[in-house]
Amino acid sequence: MTARWLADLAAGVADSPDPVAARARALGGVVGAVARAEGLSLPALELLERWGPPVEVAVPPEDRAPEVVPRATEALLPRDERRRLGAYATPPAVAAELVGRALSVSRSPRPLVLDPAAGGGALLLAAADAGVERVGGLDVDPVAAAAATAALCLRSGGIICEVASGDALAPEPWPLRPDVVVGNPPFRSPLRGGGAGRDRRLGPYADVATAFLLRSLDEVAAGGVVALLLPTSFLSARDAAPARRLAGERAELVDVWRPPARFAGAAVHVCAVVLRAGTGTAPSGSWSSLVAGAPDVRVVPNGHVGDRFGVAADFRAQYYAVAPHVVDDGGQGDPSRLPPLVTSGLVDPADCAWGRRPARHGGRPWEAPRVDLDGLVAAGHGPWAARRLVPKVVVATQTRVVEAAVDEGGTWLPSVPLISVTGPVDRLWHAAAALLSPVTTAVALRRAAGAALGPDHIKLGAPQVRDLPLPAEGADWDAAARAVRAATSASTAAGRRRALLEAATATCAAYGVPAGGLVEWWAARLPAP
């Protein structure tokens, strides 16, 4: 949370006719207050001269330390500009951890540490605190670069360690060739103003943070270390695959670490990736297994879900097509013309809570949503509805375990983003048993940890479901299918859970995987009844 004094200072900056100069002068006032508290006589600094004389700032005693400068640099940036630049200060504890991990694997006896997106200097301050004598950096925001220089000057007792104003992704070489690169680069896709598209080695939809990773590997000294904070989705996202492949050709993946909490103000979870340039041993595929927290199950698949079953997902167009035709169940009319609308939030393992708990669709809550099929058909969406109103298994997305429920009668109309798995009616229970297996959850989480909104959730789309492994045919898979059917018809939550655990143990046997700790791990992740 932003301190009250910083919020008041930011409001004054925002009201100024020249917010850039006002921000710089306010930051100069913060720096001056810290310098006076520490008895320092500062040298000529760009922050104190270029944009005019600093204003007087009453910095509370508890904040009179160099670490307040990165906080103030972020807080005084207008919200829209902060989002455009992706400028979020690194929390001191995270900065210290990242720098410590990078230095612990550096082979340089006196490393030069550089931050290519320095902001107000949080990571460089952490490097100085760790005893690094040579630090430097770049930032595209000239006020932030000047503030970081001032923060380092405060930390060093008056010695200038310059952070230059410049774009680390520009074609020109960096002014310094570092032994260690540490950074918290901006997270932005090109669709939101990102710039990764300038790196022709990357696809057009790669997050700009991936461009910082590759550029850091370009610029770091031979055998040097690159340690960057990245969106956790980098570990498994399709659009980040070229960056992972290129990094895998040029570096050793030394460490992957996930901070314990999301940064204040940030919209995504982050991870830290530490690479050593030159050895080319980083994995070229998904890196998500390194932070998944899921058991490493070794499965020899007997085919995949997509080999035996149809798998389909719908998109925004179908969501908005349905929205005008949703009605709440009033107990009137022909149910065959008013099929239940089942949303992802209504699907639990072996259960659909339609009518028992509210659902949301079209931006509003519904007690028991149904779809006026005649209206949907009249609007031209009858063929799509007919394809979905068939016996199927519906699979939720972004859950802690794979959650699936069987619609044996084909009466549910699935809402986006549910995935529909279809096949012979007598095999749908087998499909559900495979999807609900602890083996499947572990495999899915290790393949795609970090892609979901929750840091320990699975994000599934139709391609991921198609590629999930199937167990071996036989008595164990048959027993699991019967147990899932029993779970679906159970009258109590306790009965459902007992049947699900029975199915879980049977599917482990069908996959040839020891059940023990795997079932316990999976059971602890099941949604609360």
C-alpha cells in the first residue's frame, strides 16, 4: 500500500501543468530529505539540476533511507504511464533474493552488475547492499534513471554510480558489458503496447519481457549470469516458446524461483529465471515443471484423449451469442427447449452444481440459468447448439485439479470456456475417470504451471486436453469409471469424496503409477465441499 505522504505527493504531481518536471523535482526533494537525514553532502546530480530545483518534501523518519527512492519513483508516475511502461518497483525482499541467487552462481570475483530496466534502482541497491562494488543500469524513463543514480549515490555515501537514460532493446550495444544482469523488465504484450516484436527472433505476440531476456544473453559477458523476473506464464506459454528455445541453445538454466506473493499493483504472478550464458543446456520446451510443485509422474501413455474422444472448445462469439437468450429457471415451459446453461464455476470433480449454487454469465448472477433454444436457433446458432447438446464430459479450466462432470443425457449447454469431450456414451465415464485422475492433474500442472491466473492452477484449452495421456485398458480403468459414476450419483459430499478417492487409486493402477503420495497430494487440492 502506498504511504499517505507519497499519495499526497503524487496527487500534487498529477495536478501540475508539467508532470514530468514536477515528478523529478518531487523525487529530488525525497533524495534531499534522505541526504539531510544521513548527513550527506550530495555531488551535482542530474535529478537535482535538470528539471529545476527540488521541492521540499517532508519524508517521515521511518522512510528516510535510499530504499524509499524506488518506491517514490513508481508512486509518482501517473497510473496510465506506469501501466504503459510496466514500471513497478521490485519489493526490497524480492530484490535481495534475486540478487543473492544471481551472485551465488556468478564466477566473477568482482562482478559488474547491470539492470537493463532499472526503474528507481531497487535491484541495484540490493546489489550494493550485497557488497557489489561495480553497478550500473539503463532505463527508458530519464527521470527514473536519474532517480536510480541518486539512490545509489545515497547508498554509497556520495559516490556516483550512473544509471543511464536509454532503451535496453535499442540496436546499439549497451554502454557496459556486465558479468551479471539482474532485472525486473516491463511485462507487456505487443497488443498492449509491448515491444518484443522488434526482436525478429521472437513471435509477434511475445511479451516484451522475453525480449529483455534474449537481449541480456546477447550483452552479458561470456559465462556471465542473467537473472530476470518474468511473468510466470513465460515458463509454459506458447508465445514464449521461441525465447525458451533460444535461451536453451545459449545458456544453462541454473535456477527458477517463484516469489511468495504477487507484487503490489501487478496484474500477474512472477517467477525468477537465472541463466548462465554459454553452456546451452537449458530445456527447450516448457519450463513449468520446475515450479509446478507437482509430483514427477512418469507415464507411458496408451494413446491420448484426442485419439479416442472428440475435444472441442468454444470462443467469445458463442458466449455473446448465448447471452441474450439466458433466462432464470421458472419451472415453466418445455425443458427440452430450455436447456440448462452450465458455466465453468458450476463444474466440480464428478459433479455439476447447476441449480444448487448461483452462476454468472453476461456480467450478472443467475440462480438456475437456462437458454431459450428457440431464440438461439432463430438467431442462427442452432447448428452450434445441436453440436453441444449431446452426451459429453465437460471440463473446467483454471482449476487446482482437473475438474470434469459427465452429461450423459446431453442436456447441458456448456458456456465458454468449458471444454466438451465427446465419444460413445458407454465410454464417457472412462473419459471422465482419466481426466479426474491424479496422474492427469500432475501431468497437466507440470506442463503448464504459471499459465493460469492462479499460481498453482492448471490452465487447459482443447489442445492441452487432447494431449493428456490415457491409461491402459483393463479392469483398473473399468473400476475407475464405475467409481466416477458412483461419485456423480452420490447424495452427500462425503460419499462423493470416497468414490473419487476410489477412482483415483484405480486410475493410478491403470496408468502404472504408485498411488500413495500422489493420491494424497491430489486429494489435498480437491475443492472444499
